[in-house]
Amino acid sequence: MTVHQKIISPVESKPRRLPRYTSYPTALEFNDLDPALYETWLRDLPDDQPVSLYFHIPFCEKLCWFCGCFTKISNSYEPVQRYLDVLRKEISLIGSITGRKKISHIHFGGGSPTIISAESFLDLMSLVRENFDILPEAEIAVEIDPRTCSEAKVKAYATSGVNRASIGIQDFNSHVQEAINRVQSDALIADNLRWFRQAGITNINFDLIYGMPRQTVETIGETVAKTSEFWPSRIALFGYAHVPWMKKHQQMMNKHHLPGQAERQAMFDLASTKLQEAGYVAIGLDHFALPGDSLLVARAEGRMKRNFQGYSADPATTMIGFGASAIGSFPGGYAQNSSDLKAYSEALERSEIPVGRGLKVDATDLMMREVISTLMSTFAVDPWVIADKHGINHDFGREKADLDKLVAMGYMTQEGTSYHITETGKPYLRAIATLFDQYFPQDSDIIDRCVHESEG
Ligand SMILES: C[S@@+](CC[C@H](N)C(=O)[O-])C[C@H]1O[C@@H](n2cnc3c(N)ncnc32)[C@H](O)[C@@H]1O
Ligand code: SF4
């Protein structure tokens, strides 16, 4: 999923959203994409390089009021089954175009993939294996809504080769859970963990959110303490993205119960400190992992990167997106399937690629993508070295003037042509990354942008 924080620009009163750079250029730049071009990207994928697959399951049983994901509420299984039938057509169609590619990573996201029955999941993964060659070391991850998961589903995941489960926790406090319309007991989480661990799926991620209604520094402290007791191997600590103009249901929550900016920052700082005291290592913008976790290994080896799932250790440079609204990333650009379920299904009924939007990228985009991904992953970058590597002559004159201002403010340090974000500058990571975004309006002062970045 892609969530954005907004900032209030000092030069205009309209809220300006600050990207999280799960892609560059961001999805805001996507336009109509010619399906024939997408087909050539698929057809031209080299056989000797691994590919990653993303499957979007846009259904949930109940709406969480904070939700920023692309999903639909369904109380019956019928629309889910119809969707799976269409998804199967897409897998066969794309597989027939790409040929049997080697797969290094598979991610099921949503919505809630746990809405799929155990039997349907097994069938779906068999079809994926018929069309693609899943490498033995591949990571296969599923986003889990603990309320719609079951022991039988977990067994089906294990049988299908799933080896990572990302559990939506959000917050353990019962008052917060009521305020966000997502009540789930600690006992349910304990059951889920037992099912996964007994099935041999020991790579467990927890998704937590800070900055939601009724949350306080104290409740966040309790949630983090409980999280540490469950001992997941990885934690994503997302800042709540309040975008009621895009997600109308967020208005169901009392906006007066939303914490202010200073409190949001205090929540993140406390959670980050407590997680690190418990033995977790901080990664990038919002991730934490236990030593030995594959993300930390990838970071140490300089392989960690930013992608639509946040941070990733996946070696593939191509991701194919399946399902309504799914985004794929290719050497030539991005392709997003239609977000309209009807249009998505009808295209596949006609055996046509259901692509809706996307963007063809150029050499400068690819170079800036690496600059931004490096900064978002390591808090440091030498843009000139990356430009040289891409064979591009870019002087970074404007960027350098702003980087020097950041150094003067103590937000960054400079060593030769390499710039590092300091502890003081870390909360401004996204604002600093906008410096290199060729599509982001550079009409505000970088220091003002940093200060205003965190406004909820
Ligand atoms: C697709 S959901 C995960 C699976 C499942 N649907 C669930 O909620 O348990 C992806 C994650 O996005 C995060 N998320 C959703 N809406 C958000 C928002 N408005 N701001 C920040 N994070 C959000 C939540 O942490 C959620 O677990
Ligand atoms: S279960 Fe997940 S995707 Fe569904 S509404 Fe809640 S947060 Fe959104």
C-alpha cells in the first residue's frame, strides 16, 4: 500500500503531501499507459534474472476507520471467489507472455489476503507454480488480518511455501481499538502466533501505527511493551496517514482525538527507544528488526532497497503486479492495473492485460531513484557517485546548495561528496529526499519543508 504524509507548504495554504518514496517517480506522476508498451516490458524480461510477484486482494470483512489501503468490504465470499477466478486468468495470461520466469519474492497484500479460503489459497499458489519457477530460497510473504486468519489457513500457507507473515496489529489498547473500529484481543494475536510458529513460519512481522485517535505516548508505550513480549522478528511502525479527502471513512473517527504533531513525534521517539532497548535494530524511516533478520543482513551488504512493500531485501529489479490496483515495477517504468474492479475484470474476460496507468521512466529517473532509495535506506548518499555509475552528467548544483543549508542546521554532515543525515535530521528524512525529486515543486525553503514535514 502507498500512504502519504501531508505537509502544509509555507507558500500555499493547500496541503502538500510528502512522499514516502516507496517508488520514484511516485504514483502521483502516473498517467495513461499503453497496454502494448506494458506487454513489451513483460515480454522482454531477461530469463536469467529473478522477478518478484505482488498479488493484491482488495477485500476485507470489516472496515477499519483509519484504513488508507485500496480495499472493499464484503460480507459474503461470492465476490471474493469471482475476483479469484479473474486473478487466475491474469496469472495465466501474464505467464503466457513472460514465459516461465524465476521468482525470488512473492507478496500477498491488500486488503486482507486472509479472506481467501485455505483451499483457494492452495489452488492459487499451484497456479503460480505452474506458470513461474519459484526459487527454493524465495521469500513468500502474506499480510495477515488476525481476525480473518485461522489454523487451517496457516497450514495452507505453510504447505504453499509461505515463509513470512506480516500481522496487522496497529495497537493493543482496547480504547484505541474501539476508536479505530478494529477490536482484536491479545488472545487472538497469541493464537495467530502459535499457528504460524507451529507451522514453521517463524518470520513474523508486526504492523503498528502511531498518531491515531485516542493514542497517547502512554498507550504507545504499552503497545510496544506487548509487542516485545510477542517477539516478532520485524516491526513496521507506520505514522498514521490522515487523508479524509481521499478516504472518506476516516471522518468516522473524531478528529479532535487525533494527537498533535509534537505528540506524534514523542510517540515515535518513545516507541523507537523502547524497541531498541528490547533488542531491535532501527531500519530507515519506520522499520525495526531483530539481529539476523534478512533485512538487516541486506542492509549490511548494501542490498536493502525501497519498494512498494516499504523496505526490501529482494534481489529482483522487476516486480509484476497482479490484481486490481496492483503496481508493477520494470526497468522501463511502472505499470498499475486498473483500480476499478469492473474494468479490471472485463479486460481479463476479453483476455486483455488489465493495465490502467503507469509511467515510462528515463535514465535520469533511474539515477534519481537510486539516489532517493539509498538515502531512504541508509540516511546517507553521495549523489555524484551514483550519477557517475549511471553515466549521467548531473551537477546537483541546486541540491548542493540545499544540502549545505542542511549541514549548517546540523541535520546533515558532509564527508567529501558524501552527505549523512544526523540524529537531529532523521525525522526530516522524507523532506530531505524531496530535494532529489525532479517532480516535487522546489518552491519552498528546504529548512521550512523539514520543519513542516511532520504536520499530521
Ligand atoms: C493491507 S494492511 C495489512 C493486512 C490487513 N488488512 C490488516 O489490516 O491486518 C497494511 C497495513 O497498512 C497500514 N495502514 C493502513 N492504513 C494506514 C494509514 N492510514 N496510515 C498508516 N498506516 C496504515 C496498517 O498498519 C496495515 O496493517
Ligand atoms: S483489515 Fe487492513 S486493509 Fe482491511 S480495512 Fe482494516 S487496515 Fe484496511
